[in-house]
Amino acid sequence: MRTYEGLSAAYFLLLAIAAPFTGVDPRRRALGCVSALAGALGVWIVSAVGGGVRDWAPLVCIAAAYWIPALLVTGNPAHPLIDTRHEGITGTITRFERWLLRNDAVLRQHVPSVPGWAVPALEIAYLACYPLVPLGFLIASVAGTADDVNRFWTAVLMSGYTCYGTLPWLQSRPPRVLAPSPDTPHVVARVNVVALSRFSHRWNTFPSGHAAMSFAVAAALAPISTPAAIATGVVAVGVAIGAAAGRYHYAIDVLLGGIVAGLAMLVVFGL
């Protein structure tokens, strides 16, 4: 197995082992466990078969790694609290969500507000996080070596798995859901909301998988192509700022996502 394949197999196996210890009903625990085992088996089969499909398989792993933890989310977080101190919140929130909101309020005080003219660009940047990973892989596969591709996928997957794997235990909803903005969203923001409603499980990943994987793409391309690393780095910064400014993620999600990507790169280049 390549490094990223072993990492993927380990991630799915750990999810399968952890599934019985989540708070969901037995049927969902079984479904999550079986799905995770199927993911690990799929990784092993692809690695054994070989061929070019191995290079593209991580894209499927990312999707599976994102969706399977959502099977292990209760949908009814334990210990709901009424917290009227946060303006605009009328429903129940969890202790973890309250902690996120408090940290968000503190961090945003130290960050300048985004000017109106920059909002469309940041919304587009956030939308660009979806093609950024396959684009980064194409650059790595064309301009780099097999070792470069292995390091690229290892860094990106390690970053994504770290963020996705916490969901069954650190459940939260995006800030835009807990405290909707009274302002009419920009047209690109509406596109983002539609995309998230159709292609996401609607839970907040902690840390931000969008930020972590975007930064990992840029960092992994640095030894391969400096222009590509700079270009994707600019997009990654836009993704991070757009995630926080558009309130798709909490500011601390984005900050920790960048840290996760940095740690992943230290691990990868230390191998």
C-alpha cells in the first residue's frame, strides 16, 4: 500500500471500531460500521488491483470519509441549552455550540470586517474549494513524481480525515444556521447555500475541512511548482476568509483548520 492508502484504510477501520460507541440508534451504528468497513475494504482492493485508478481513488475516499461520520451523528445533540445571551438565537444549542459562539465573538473582535466589494470574491473563493483538490492533484501528477503524488494525497487526506473524524463526538451546526443574518445574501452566497444543502450533510466540521484541505493542497504543491503553490495558496486564503466571513464556519474552525494542515505537512515531510 502507498502511504495515503494505508492512512485511508486506518481511518475507515477506526471509524468502524468507534461506531458502536456513538450515541446513535443500533441501526445507524450498524450502517456506519458496515460503511466504514466497506471503505477500508475498497481501499485494499484498489491498492491490490493497481493501475491509474489508485491515483484518483482518494477523491472517492474524501467523499466517503465526509459522509460516513454523519451516519454516526444523533441529530439530537445531548444536553440542549437555551442560551438567550446570543442575539438572534431562538432555539436550543449545545454546550459545544455555545463554546464555539463565544470563541467566535471574541475572535471576530480582532479581525477587521470584510468590505462589501470583497464579499462576492470571497464567496466565489469558498465555492472554489470543491475543484481545488482535484486541480491540485492534476498539477502534482503532471509536474511531479510518483513520490510527490504520494505526499500530496497523504497531506490532503490526513488534513481532511482529522476534521471529518471528529463529527460524531463534536457535533455543531454552522453559525449561519444558529443565528441567521437578516441581510439578503449575495447571489453567489445563495449558490453556496444551495450547494451545501444538496451536497453536504449540513453539520459543521471541527476543525474546518474546507480550510484544512485547501491549505494542504497549496503546501503540498510547494516542492512541485512554486507558481501553482502561490496560486492555490491565494485560493486557500480566500476559502478560509470566505468560510468565516460567510459564517459557513466559526473563526476558530478556520484557524484550527490551518493548524491541522500545517501539522499534516510536518508529518508528511518528516516521513
